[in-house]
Amino acid sequence: MGYAHSDGADQTGTTGELMPTAVKILIAGGFGVGKTTLVGAVSETRPLRTEELLTEEGVSVDDLSGVEAKTTTTVAMDFGRISINEELVLYLFGTPGQDRFWFVWDELALGALGAVILADTRRLADCFPSVDYFEKHGTPFVVAVNCFEGARQHRLDEVTQALNLDPGVPVMLCDARSRESGKAVLIAVLEHAMRSHRAMSPATAG
């Protein structure tokens, strides 16, 4: 049921205290949608970033429409950590957004409990590769519409229809710069992933 730190919640430390369960969550979406910002906003530790300056060669292959001011790009992953409570810790892995870095996705997705797909309504089509990837691999995900200043705010049902999502996939608004907003998104993906895993569990069928 996803990535677990050491042996999970049943393991105790040297002092006999219960170790928290660690869960792996992916933060995905198109180029420039706010993945690095979200990980940085919610992480309780200094996030690991693998950003590099955009070069002339990169600009020639990356679509900068709508994000012309962007000067850096994630080339491997973003990594952060947030404690939901004393029993649960989330490890966040932000994926690179460009097609030329797709080769790292399988490694990042290994053992993930669920995923967040950040969406920009100005570039909604950029979500399709992430949606297709997680649907193909059976990874539960939520779509979080990042509320960029100046972007037209679509109704959430319009986003569901535009992305051709299953009715059960949660779609919500968020501000990737806000810790509280980002935490609400992470709780939503946890709850959705738990419901999905329970629905697939043989125990529930009986």
C-alpha cells in the first residue's frame, strides 16, 4: 500500500517509541505548473531541488507558452517531507515536467501510494501525460488546480470533463504557495488512495 519507512508503523525505535509510518506521494504535472513551489511550501525540512537554468538548447525543445518568465527547470526531482501527525509522515517526490525527462518517472513512482497532478487551466492539456501515466499504472491521484493570478477560473466539473477523468477522481482548487492549501491537497490524495486500496482489497469483497 505504498512506500513505508523501514518496517512501517509496527517498528519501534531504540527508546521503545512507535516509529511513524512513512508514505510516498508524487507531485506531478506539466512544465512550470508549480510542483517545486508546492513541495517547498509544505516541506518541514529544507527541500531537495534539482533545478538547473534553462539553456538556449532547452528553450528550443521546451514549450514556454504561458510561462515565458520561467528561468529554471527540474531535471530529476524535488524532495520534501511533511508530518501529517505523530503516526504518519509523507515523503514528497516532485517529478520533472518535460517529456525529455520521462525516463526518471518509473523510478520515482516505485512504491508511491498516490499522486497529486497540479493543473494550470491556461495549459490544461499539459496534464494529459500525467493522467495517462497514473491511470495506466493504477496509481490513485487527485487533480489540484493551481490558482494562478490572472488565469480564468474554470468550474471543477469543467476540469473533470476536459481531462476526461473518472467521476471518482477528486478535483480541487489550491494555491501551491500556501502551506495550508498544499497540506489540504495531500490529505485529499491520502484519503482517496485509502478508499481506492480498500475498494481493491479482497477483504472488503467478502
